[in-house]
Amino acid sequence: MGFFKRNHRIAVVLFSILFFIPPSFLHATEYYAFRLTGSDCTPCHTNPQTGSLNQTGTLYQEEGYRYPFTGKGIFLYCLWGLPLLFIIFGFYRRYRLWRLGKVEGKWNRWKERWKSLTLYGLGHRTIFRSPFPGMSHLLLFWSFIVLGLATLMIIVHEYLFLGLLGIRFIDSETYPYLRLFLDFFGGIGWIGTILLTYRRYLQRPKALDNQWTDAISLALLFLLFFTGFSVTGIRNHLYQSPFSSWAPIASSLSSIWTKIIQEENTLRIIFTILWWTHLLLSFFLFSYVSFSRLLHLYTSPLSIFFRNMEPKGALPKMDLDATETYGVGRIEEFTWKHLLELDACTRCGRCQETCPAHLSGKALNPKRVVQNLKHHLETVPQKIGEREIIHQVVTEEELWDCTTCRNCLEHCPVFIEPMMKLMEFRRNLVLNHGKIPRETHFAFRNIERKGNPWGFDLEKRMWWTKDLGVRQISPGEKVDLLFWVGCYGSYDDRNIEVATSLIHILNRAGADFGVLGSQEWCCGIDLRRMGSEYLFQVNVKKNIDLLQQVKFQRILTTCPHCFNTLKNEYSQFGVRWEVIHSTALLDELIQQGKVEFQSERKGIPVTLHDSCYLGRYNDGYEPPRRILGTLSDLILLEMKRSREKGFCCGGGGCHMWMEERTGRRINQMRVEEAERTGAEILVTVCPLCLISLDSALRVLNLDDRMRVMDVLELAAKRIRT
Ligand code: SF4
Ligand code: SF4
């Protein structure tokens, strides 16, 4: 069943709206033609002072010209059918490709979807994170929208109001403002085109790859604006329009033309040439849309509209019993939305320029993955055996390079999800072919058997909490805060210190909390990121059984990875509970006045490393910063890449268990960035970041200049007793 079958009416309406824009643009061009063929041109040829028509206006009125009842008007309308056919044919080709994908229910949450389209589509919210390209694109984008709507209004006026009802709202009073409006928005579109050309061909950022289709699209747009303004300006000059001054850009351009060509007959010939050039360029541009990068004019809004609305941190749940093949190994195993995304990619390179794997010189480049998949989709081989993606389109090395940092998703302006595609490939490789990187075998096996990646005895889990007198909760008992200590907090020495700091803070604040002790089991997040959905689900069920035996108000955790999966992924299995990260809880305790701090030294420079799973996945940027702000002896120096632009520590997506064989080490790149701030302490909020960055610091011999500490350790040391 195709995805449009059920909701074809909505789809048709949506597409009609989108399709309507080019015809109205076409009409914009034709609007110039009306003036030639002789439509109702009287507003433009009426003297605003006297209200009387000038010579041209009188001529038009006397001859009673009204398009499209002139031969030329009919001819032009027929001619416009051609690019329209190209557009429809081009879209039909793409639609057929998207239909290769599996059904995926996206016909819900309409309010949020329209809001997304408004914010991220019309408002360019993500694009604006890079101000220069963001502004350039916005100018061109809004020029298209406004000119399209304005010409739509003209059509309605000419055909409906004036043509059928005899009502005129574009007259000599309002026309000048319309003229100015069109001139202004044409101008910003032209400027936008020039700025985009400047960036692509003079600034030449690494993120952009130049293809001939980019040059053609920009050249077409530039010439379209140029000829449009020239035609308007020369026409106003030739027909002595009293409103020339209301079209300053067109008039300025026309004054250049009239300086070069003073002879009126020659100017008329130039005008005719420009007019036809403008018309043919518009034909070509709109015919070209669905065969070029300009296709994103339609596919990007669709991708935004149908974006993934699940929690940011959740990978989709697989129904293991109902599935014959797992993950994605062939193009038709993607959903239609994944395939639509391939067409929505604008090749802007934002994913590439923020991807730690790419920046550290690994094989993976998310933009290239998307583009290669698009190419594969366009040339779907006839033979099933040749449709395999892994090895033919994406290498194993590429898909294991991903640290799941979520940068590519966060910065893609049109909500394309390269990481999700890589995770589907991992699932396919692991569940269908049993292939995982060799060095991760032990972690898999240990989690399966012992509930932790190192294979430590269960009895040794949280052994240290007993010495601190932490309450261990038994089935049926109740507690306010269930402290989920996690594998790192339970077994890793450095993270035991962090967990101890939290316990110290909780005791100081008089919180009612407890731990599960040796009963706790790995939350399974890395199993899922590794592609082993089966083992992940086994872990989830085991933990849910355990957690349902005790009563608590909130689950508290220091690990953003545990936090993310307990909060966003366990809910896929029918449980609802509140999960809080230790930074948010400490922030809360500070606000409530339950903990206070004292400081000795002043002005210790620190920098904060944002954890991907706390920040980008769960928007937890502010609590750690507020806590650091409360510790009055510390001065926070932000790194160049912070908050949503934060750079990964290199440990996510199971990379704590994998070797980095190619390129630079991601953790070392991050430590070097931290060191450039001049900070003495690199503050972390995640056990994996703490281990990963601490090890890089030692390898780089920077440990005499800087220390890595969790924010909880800093707070616990300064707590007022
Ligand atoms: S999630 Fe991070 S590492 Fe993976 S492809 Fe995206 S940006 Fe690159
Ligand atoms: S996937 Fe998104 S961010 Fe990456 S190049 Fe395509 S549009 Fe740009």
C-alpha cells in the first residue's frame, strides 16, 4: 500500500499549494507581457495628479485590450503549459521513487508540523545558525515567496475582481505601492542570489561542493532578476509611466540602459529581446526545477513538514517478531520519509562541517552518505542482488565511524537524519549478518552475561555505596529519588568519585534517595547504538521488571547515556517515569536553597564540555552552566564549539569499545580546543566524556596544565557544611 493511498486528498492539497507557486511566478513574467499585449494597463498610465490617462493608457483603453483574449495572450498561456508539464513529469518521477519505500505513519500532529514548517521553513531557524549563508538564503527565499504571492494577487485581481466582478483594487492609488513592493522584494532576491554566488565561488567554503547544476541555477536566477528589472525599467521609460520612481531598482537599471542606448527604436528592440529572454529563462528555470538542485524548493518543506517528531534521543523501536529482515540493507527497506529526505538534501554541508568523524579524517562524511544514497535511489538496479547498500554504497568503516553525536541531525536545516540511516545499516549488519567490530565482542558478551561491559561480578556493583551508608532499595520499598548509578558510576574508579560527590550533595540537601545495588543492570544504550536491538530489548525488559518492583518518584542519574535511554527509549515499552539528570537536580536544589557553596580561591578559569547525550539529545545546556555560575571562584570560558555546536568527546555510539584507526583522535581534538581557552579545569557532565577527555589529556601531556573534573565534583568540594 502506497503512503498516499490513505491520505491522498491531503497530499493532493499540499502538493497543489506547492505547485501553485511556480505558475504564479510564470504569471509574474507574463505580467510584463500584459503590458505589451495590452491588458488593463490604465493604472500605470494614469496621471495621479489629474486622474487622466496618458497617450498609452488611452490607446489601451480605446483598443479594449484584455488578456488573455488577445492572440498573444492565448499563445503565452499555451506556452506555459510546457514547463508545467516538465514540473509534473519531474515530480512524478521522484514520487515513484519515494513510493519504493515502506509505509511510515507521518499523518499526525498537524499543529506541530505546521509550526515546524513556519519556524524552520519560513523562518530559517536552523539555517540562521550560520548568519551569512542564512541571511543570503533568506533573502532569496522570501523574495520568491512574496513575489509569488503578489503575482497571485494580481491574477486574482485581473481575472476575478476586475474581470468578473468589475471591482478594481489595484488602481492608480494602490498601484505605486505594489510597484515599490515588487521592486523591493525583487531587489532582495537579486542580492540574495549575488551573495550566494559570492559564497560559493569566491569564499569557497569546504562544506560546499560545486556541481554544474549549482552554477546553472545561480546563473538562471541572476539573469532572471536582471532581465526582469531591465524589462520593467525600460518599459516604464518607453511608455512614460508616471510611477517609474516607485520602482527605483528597475528605474536605475533602465537609466543605465538608456545611457548606453539613446536611440528609441533600438531601445524598443532591446526591450523585446530582453522580454523574450526573460520569458524563456523563466520557462527554462521552472522546467529545470525538478531535474536540478532547485528541487529542494519543494522537497525541503516536505521534509520539514514530515519530520521525525519522536523524542530527539530515541532510536525507533523494532518489532522483532513481525520483521523478516532487520534494519536497512536495500534501498526499498527504507521508509518513504527516508527516501524523500534524500531528495530534500540541499548539499549545504552543515552535517559535514560539524561531524567529528569527518573532521578527524575518518571515512565517514554524512553529506556524502546522503548523496550516495540519493544516487543509488535514482539508479535503483533492476537485479535485487545489486541493490545492496552496505559495501556497494556505504562501507562498513563509514557506518562504524559514527559516534552518534547527533550533530548532523541538529544542524541539518531540513531535518534529514544521516545518523538514523547509519543506525539502520548497523542493525542490518548485526542482526542479519552477525557482524560487529571485533574489539566490541567482549563488551557485548559481558553486557549480555554480567550486565556491564567489563564483565565484573554483579556483587561488586556499587560495593562502595555500602561504606557510604547509601540505602539499598528492596522490592516493594519506596523512595523519592532512585539513584540509577550506571555501569561507569558503579565500576570505574574515576566515576565512582563523581557518584560519591553526588551522594555527598544529596545527603547535604537531606534528599530521600536509594540505589538498586547489585540488582541494577546495564541500561543497554550502547547495545542499541551498536545495532543489536534484540539484546537491547532483552535488557530493557529485565530492567523494567526490576524497576516496577520498587516505588519512586524520579530516577536520578549522572550518566547522560543512561538518562537518555531511560527517559526517551524505555517509554517505547509502555512505561512512563520521570528521569532527571544530576545537573538538573543540583540546579533545582540550588534554586530551592537546599545546598550552598563556599569558595577559597578566586578566578579559576574553567571550560565546559557539553555532552552530546545531555545537550543535543536532551537540551540540557543550561543547568551545568547555572551551577558553574553559582560556584563563585570559577570563571567559565566557553569553547568555540559549545552548546548545540559542541564537539563530541569521541566516546559515543560504542566508541568506548572501538579503536580509532584512521585520522586524528576525536578526544584529543576536543582537549586541544579546551586548552586553547586557557582553562585550568575542563568540566564534564558525563562519565564517558570524563574518561575519554582525561585519557586524551594524559596522552597529550597536558595534565600538568589542566584537569578534567565533573561538575558534581566541583560542587561537592565547595559545598557549605
Ligand atoms: S551522528 Fe555525529 S558522528 Fe554520526 S554522522 Fe552524524 S555528525 Fe557524524
Ligand atoms: S543532509 Fe542536511 S545538512 Fe547535510 S548536506 Fe544535506 S541538507 Fe545539508
